[in-house]
Amino acid sequence: MESQLNFNIENSFDSRYSFCARQALDDLPYSFTITDPSISGHPIVFASEGFLKVFGYSKDEVVGKNGRVFQGPKTDRKSVMEIREAIREERSMQINLLNYRKDGTPFWMLFHLSPVFSEEDGRVVHFVGVQLPILPPRRPRWSASGVVRNGANLCEEGDRVCGNTNIMFGSCRRELCSDTPVELSRVLALESVLDDSSRERHSLPRAGILSSSLNISLGRIKQSFVLTDPHLPDMPIVYASDAFLRMTGYARDEVLGHNCRFLSGADTDFSTLYQIKESIKTEQACTVRILNYRKDKSSFWNYLHISPVRNASGKVAYFVGVQIEEGCKNQDRNGLCPEMRHRSVVGAVKVAVRSLSMGAGPSRS
């Protein structure tokens, strides 16, 4: 009986995807698992290296187990029931969850679940679960220099599972058909090759929890900007444009999941930070001139515009921050003034978010 179960688990993953797809998933450094709801106990049939690193288990200790083994005494039962309900209804969901590593240490994570549908008959064959360590909710403390201090990073260096990768997924991408083409979510940032006969090839920006559809839309915006999620603890960055990375000198895995305060430094004005904080609190747009710092510690004056981004129902889904380095404000090849460049980026982001939320529906096969 056990040998048959082991065969089903191994066959579940290997029989569904081509060698190209399996190799691409093996190469991803992010924390995620693939589970099979058709096998008794809904076991894990694939665990990424990033997942094993975060949780401290070996692959043999994880494959074949249900995700409940990572829960513990302080894991919220209501959250677990919400996950089970999403599985039953075959839909995507996202939630903050307290899980436990092999050594028993608890940690908060952002958990994103998404179904994978079969191309042949449209039924759900797998679920992809993505895990991103996050800080538990806490009230920030303001230091004398005006820089917010939390006393801890988003996650330890060894726990960083978001990052930058170049995966040419090709036709293998079509083997994973979730509700938003391939929603490997915040952590599975794939560079996708779409069907050349119908669409252009697009590179998916390496964002976080955003769907691939939204990633593609945001990737067309060439200005420096970030998208932050006010509904997550510490309001982390969930998308950073390539222009932002070039301006600040940071890599994408050093930005995603962190609050924007890492750009502040000893000489950053406290009153400006307070103005930004108040505008976010009141869900109002604001424009400030703020002293920020690059990764190499060099400072620059940032002409910053922050604006709430509402979804189709009118609720604030994100905040967008658009950066223009002072001294480069008038160097726009299209002849736009800084204010118009701010508005242009904000408008494009709002269109992308609202279009996605208006088109979103239940994940049904």
C-alpha cells in the first residue's frame, strides 16, 4: 500500500510536466510546493530548494506529507480553514500564516495558493503554494534621526526567497494553466515566452505576490517606481521597476518584501517622512523632495510622488511611489515636466490594477 502511494506521488509530478518544465522548476530558488489533491491526504509532490532552506527539512522529509505538518500550536485555525475552503472551491487565495520550521521556531509567512488546471479536461491537477517569510504585525518606532526602526529585517539572510531569475519557460508554460496564466505568484517570478503566433514575447518583471498578468502590464512602464501593499505587515514593496533598481543600485531580491525606509539615512528629514506617513494614513497623494541613499551609501535628492491605487471596487489596493532624481528632472526625452511624468506613471499603474480587478473572477475549471 505504501509502495503504491509512493509511486502515485512520484508519478503525479513526473507524468504531468515535460522535462523542460521540471528542469525549470528545479532551477527556481524560491520557496514553493506543489501538491496533488487527487491523492489521499493531499500530499506534497514537489518541494523547491528554497522551501527546504526556509523550513529546514530535507526533500525526503517533505515529499508525501501534507502541509499541516508545518503548522503548530499558535497557527490560527481560522486561517487553516480558509485554506481548506479555497482548496475545496478550487480557487486562489492569499493569507498571512504562522508556520514552524523543523527546529520548532515559529515564523510568519505570506502564503499564496493557486490551482493548476489540466489542458486536456480542465480539472484541477495540482495546487501551487508559495511561502514568503514576513514580519509579524508591529508598531514601527521612529528613531531620533527620523528613520523608522523595527529591530529586525523582513527575514533573515538565509530566509530570503524572493529574487531575480531568468527562466525561459517556452511552451512548458502552457502546461501550467492556473487562473492567471501561470500564477506562481509573488515568489515564482518567471520570464515567460508567450505564444509567438498570437502575442509578443514579454518578460515577466520579478515582482512578488502579483499575478503574471499584472506583472506584464507593469513591466511596460519604463519609469522608476515601486508598488507597495498597505494590507501586509510593514507595507512591503511588492513590485520594483528596472529603472528603480538602476537608480538605487539594489538588486530585486534586496528590495521586494521590504519597506521603502531602507532608502532613508541619517540626514533624511523626519518631517518629510512624517508627511509621507500621514498621506498614506489618509489615503491621499503627496509629492515631496526627500534625501535618499543608494546601496553604495551615496545620497541623492529624490523628487518623490506617492499615490493610492484603487481597485475596481474603489478600495485602496496598493500605493505607488514614483521617483525622479533631482538633476535629472528635466532630462525627459518626451519633454514632460516632472509632475506630468509622475501622473503618467500613476495613471498607467491604476489602469493596470483596475483592468485586472475588473477581469478577475473565481478560479473555476
